[in-house]
Amino acid sequence: MNDDAPGQSPTDPAQGNGPHDAVPGPHPGAPVPPQSPGAALPPAPAQPRRPIALVLTLLAVLVAVLVGGTVFVLVRHGKTDDAAVDYTPRATNKDPSLAIPGIVHKDYPAGVHVGPNQRVAYEQSPPMGGAHDANWAVCSGVVYPTPVRSENLVHDLEHGAVWITYDPARISGSALKTLQAKVIGIDGMVMSPYPGLDQPISLQSWGHQLKLSDPNDKRIDHFVTALLRNPYTYPEPGATCANPMFDVQNPPPFDPSPPGPDAVPANKPPQTAPAPTPSGAPIAPGRPGNPSAPSAAPRAPIRPA
């Protein structure tokens, strides 16, 4: 006998089995009642989250690696966008030449002098610093037509000059004129042929060197901008390029022979006592310790080729 009320059964979904039973939804096919304004919509079914942030991060890392590798290769081959680099020296960037592709830098002791008949065993060819003749070559925008003794020209570098050398067997005509235009009339610039140079062109300042083949290479101007009379990179700020003791018309000739065993090392430590003047000559203007030495002229702008 069934004691349930008429119309009800234990399995009737309309009745449920107790207070905790869920209220059944509308019958399939039944109309959905309209929502009143402001009524909350039923929550949307959860969607699986896509790892968008992770994908974007991986893409960013990949791009950075590719770009960084490209820049590294371009720097090694001298093809960076040099227009984005400022080569003007300042307190926050004392030696901007170090950003020039191909630059060579080495520290040398200053103030080491040799006599007019002594040789220095330089470590580079052309030399870019170290012991040098006590008498410096005039470097006030002079282009020497013949090779000049290196020991005199290295002293120019100690005074903040930039020395441009070239192989006369490979640089002539319009290429030579292009280089000359960067030197003539600009105080602190000096130029001379250098036979046997391993590259067509080589630039030197104190402790810096850049070798290249094209006289129109932008790195020449960058080198000059960064190092000509840069007070942070040469030992004697304020020293002059004028020297009445140096014969510009008949300078000491370049000696291509290897220095002998009695040659002075390029990196010889400075002497504690002042070096004697060559052949008993009086101290020339600009010699360290000479209070009457004139100050260097202001840096001239780079003349375009």
C-alpha cells in the first residue's frame, strides 16, 4: 500500500526530497521569462585562459636577441648608425672615441723624452704614444709632403694633436686632397706620409689609433671630434703646437729601419728629473714646466671633405 499523497511520488522532480534539494530549472522548451531592468545576468560559463602574457614575453625576448645580435655584428663591421652617437667629449663621456668601430686604445706614460739621435722601440706602426723626442714637430694644421721622424711627431700627440698618416703608394690624387682638407689650417692637426703602412690610412692621437682604407670614411671625422684637444685623453692640456725650433721646411726624416738594441722602450717610466734639452738648446714654448708657454688655440670645427 502506498501512503504517499495523491499526485506525489518519491521520484517526482517537482517536489524534491528535502530542503537542500536544488530547484529544478525550466522545462526544456519552456519560454525564458523576461529579465527585469538591473537584474543580474547568469554567470557565463568559464573559458580556459590562454597564456597571452607568456606568449608576448617570449616574443619580446626573441626580438631582443635578434636585434642585439644584429647590432653586435654591425658594430664589428663598422656599420652602426653613427648619426645616433655623439662623439663630443664631456665630463659624462670623457672618451667617446671608444665607441668608434675599429679603435685601438692603450695607456702610455707621459713626459719621457729622448735626444735627437735616439730611437724609440715603438709597439705600433705608426706609433701612438710613449717616449718621444723632446722637440715636437709643428702641428698647427701642417701637411708635411715627406715622411717625418716618428719621435718628433709622437710629441705632438702628447700636446693633444691628431696625426693623420697615409701610405703614399695607395693614397694620392683626390683621396690625398680629401685628407689634406681635414688638416690644413686646423690647429692641432698634422699629416705626413708613412711608407710601408699596413693600411692605406692610419689616425693617431695619444694612446689611440684607427686604421682604415677610405678617406671618406665617417670614422675619420668621429676620431677627430672625439680626440682633437680632448682634455681628458692627452697628458698636457694647454700645450702648444707652435715650435720655432722645429724646421717645417726641412724636418728630421723618417727612419724606416728597425730600431737597434739601444733603442728606448716606448713605455719607459717617466724620469724623476727633467730631461735635458736636445743638444743644449733652450726650452721651447710649450715644454712642460715652462711658465711662458702659450695656451692652445680653441678647437676648430671639423672641415667637411
